[in-house]
Amino acid sequence: MIPLEYYLVVASALFSLGLFGLLTKKNAVNVLMSIELMFNAANINLIAFSRFVTGDTEGQVFALFVIVIAACESAVALAIVMSLYRILKGVDLPEASALKG
Amino acid sequence: METLAPKIIFWVFTGLMLGSALVVVLGTNLVRAAFALLATFFSVAAFYAMLGADFLAGVQILVYVGGILTLFLFGVMLTNRIYGLELETATFQLGSGALVSLTVFAVLVTVVLTTPWSQTALVEEGPTTPAIGRLLMTEYVLPFEIASVLLLVALLGAAMLVRRRIDL
């Protein structure tokens, strides 16, 4: 039996790795990949809590909704990246500074 | 022996998950990052299975590996001029990014390790699909319907965004 803390620490590590990629990557597609890592870490937490703390399947229903929203997010975000590529001829995020004050 | 096997499986998938996540985050090749993401999603699905969420493990593989990863590969291929397969990705703000993510990691681990959690699993092993289906059709039927509308809106929005503008 693996205790709850192990799952939570691994999910924290995955979340922090995703945050690091989100903050440091220049390529927009790679930033989206890092966001997916963070979604997955949050989902591991939801399912671990539903098994160890609340003891019902409602946490799994929440994780299911997170997966649905992650799919919507990546579809729309990749469409935005495509439009960005058409305007900038590249997807490096520091180049997209047209709204910078 | 029976108590050792779950531990070995847990550590193998932990190593696979964090190792492939490191390739995604620290690597410089975009295609390699996309394929490392495949290993990450598979090990997260294995975690779901270890936590007794068999339906979620299946959904994870179907949606993430079958859907989102394919979408990412399309994104990588369509937003780069491809000469060979050397799709480089650059980094910036390395120092501050490492500082922020290490701080978040330290805070999370401190909170996790200082909170007294219950040590026993409350749910018995078994198929979870009937319970999830019952909850989706009774208590969570409104979020379920909103999620279906959200999927439709995302579909239309994505199609609108990537459509080539036709000047009349």
C-alpha cells in the first residue's frame, strides 16, 4: 500500500516541472505541453484525495471534467498558435509583444 | 513479495513520469518533447490505475494520447519550417523560472509532509464506471451538459480561428 504522501509529492514535482517549463520555454507549443503536465499533476491529486480522504468517486468525476476542459483548452490554444504563426512567421512568445505598453 | 510489487511498480512509473517530464521541460528538440509527453501521459494513467480509477486510466489514454498528443504533433509540424527534424526550442528567464518553480515545489512538499493524512484507502478496489456514470447522470448532470456545450464551442472556435480569411 503506497501512502497518500508519496502520490502528493510526485504530483507536486510534476506540477513544479510544468511550471518551470511554462515560465522558461519560448516556443508556444512547448508552453502548452508544460500546461498539460500541470493539469495531469492536479488530476493525480484529485484522484488520490478521492481514494484516501473523501472515499467516494466524486473526485474522479471532477478529474473527468478537468480532462474535458484540458482538451478544449489545447484545441483553442493551438488554433491561436496557428494564427500567431501566420502573423509572426514563428511561434516564439517573446516576439508576440504587440500589446506591450 | 506481495507487499513489494506495488512499491516497485510505483517507483518505476514515478521515474518514467518525472524523467520524461524533464525531457519535455529541459530538452531542446520539440518532436522529442512530444514523444516524451507520451511516456508522461502513460505513467499518469498507470498512477490512476494504481489509485483504483480504472475508467479514468482508460479516458486518460484515449483523450490525452489519442487526442491531445496528436493535436500537439500537428501543432509542432504546422508551426515550424521543417528542414529535417531539428525543431529547436529556446529558453529564457531560466534563473527566475527555476526560483519560482522551486519555491512552489518546496511550499507544496512542506504542506504535504506536515499535514496528518489518513493512512488507509477508504475505497475498496473494483470497477468505478457504474458509480461515475450514476453521478454524471444524477448529481453532476448540469456540469455534464455544460461540458458538452463547451466542447461544441471549442470546436467552432478552433475552426473559426484557423480558417483562412477570404477577402471578398
